[in-house]
Amino acid sequence: MAGGLLQYSGLVAKARAMQGRLLKREDFERITEFQTVAETINFLREQESYGKIYGGREEIQHRGQVEALIHNSILEDYQKLYRFGSQEQKRAMELYYGQLQYEDSIPKVEEGYFEGTWNQIGELPGGRMKRVLREIFGTQIDWLNILWMYRSKVFFHESPEEIAKILIPARYKLTKLQSRELMEAGEADTFLKVLSATAYFRGREPLVTMQDEVSYRQVMQKMYRRTCRKYPASIAPVFYYFYQKEQEIEHLTTALEGIRYQVPAKDIRDLILS
């Protein structure tokens, strides 16, 4: 344990310092009250986490320009942490890098990314690093599949064969039988009944109420908090920072879009602060 603390103390400290510069709820509440994109840009210039990336460039005036800088900010943070890491830590961070790409303001994950990453984790030697990576990526894979199965069944009424084609071919806590039962569930109530018997719910109160993407975010947040408590001297706090920064970027992008189209402040808050 002492070795782990020594190995990760500097990297985790840097990640937590970056975490402390993330925008707070009250910052987003203020942003939603802005009437123009220019007001939002001026506000971001004043923030420690974004002010430096402007670099005094006064030409940044439009939503597309500021969104590009916002997206670049997470890559800059990634590079800072990556340069600071050991070879083992860099190898772990390289697994996450595929989630930090954006195209037209939308996260762009290459096809096969999660399957390839899961296979790479399986090839790692046993130990703390492997357990942490399996917890993080395994939970994400399971819940992305749950989300896609839920959408496909409830909103598009697709067949099990059609649903199977879009799923990540990997599982963590979901069994093969449970995945099949979820795909074959005829209606939402049946789907939720099957889901309640999985390892994510069994033996305790449900972690979430199934609400499409809201449920996914709640599960990921709970998983990261639990994993960071269990493995404080690990790559988990670094990945948790990346995840929180991704959420911040998503909220900022949504807010900028809403402000541009004069969406009422309350409606923007409902979208990003629910």
C-alpha cells in the first residue's frame, strides 16, 4: 500500500488540483442566465480552467470557436497528466484516450474501441491496476449496453437480433443469460424486472431509476466515487477527473447551444443540472 501511495501521490495530486478548477453548479446557474454567447465567452475567460487556453486571442468570438477550445482543454489536461505519469500509468491513460475525441462538438469513439480496450485489460498481469481498470471500463461497457438495449426495446421496438448487432461484445457483471433476457424483454416493466436481478441491483435498493442517459450518468458517478474510495492511490482518481471534465464539456456545449437559440434559462438548467 505504501508503495502505491508513493507511486501515485504526485499524479493523483495533480488530477485533484485540476478537479478543484472544474466549474461548480453555481457557475452553470449563472451561465444559463446569459443572453448571448459573447457573455459566456467572457465568463470563461475569467475562469482558471479556461482562461489560459484563450492565450489572449481576442478573435475567439463565436460559439464554434469557443467549443473547439473547450474540447481542446481536456486534451491539454490529458497531456499534462500523461507526461507526469510512470510507464504503467501512461499505459493505463492510453486506454482512456479514445474517449476524449470530438467531432462537430460530439464525443466520437471509434468503432471497436471498447472491445479492444477490454481485450487489452484482459492481457494485463493481475493486480490492483487490472482490478481498477476492469471496474471502470467494465461498468461503462455494461451500462452502455443496458442503455442501448433499453432504448432499442422501449423506443424502437427492435428484435433481439437487431439489438445484438449494436452491443459491445464484452460483459463485466452482466451474465450472458441476463443480456439475452434483457434483449428479449417484451416491454419496459419486464426489462426493469430482469435488470433488478442483476449484480447492479440485487440485494439492495436500486442504484438508479431507469431514465435513459440520466441513469448511465448516475451509475458512472457512483462507480467512480466508490472506486476512488476503495483505491485512492490508483489511476481511478485520474480517470474520474477525465469523466467529470467530459461532463463539464457536455454541459457547456449544451448551454452554448441553448443560449444561441434563446432557450429559456430554466429549460437549459433542466437539461444540464438534472
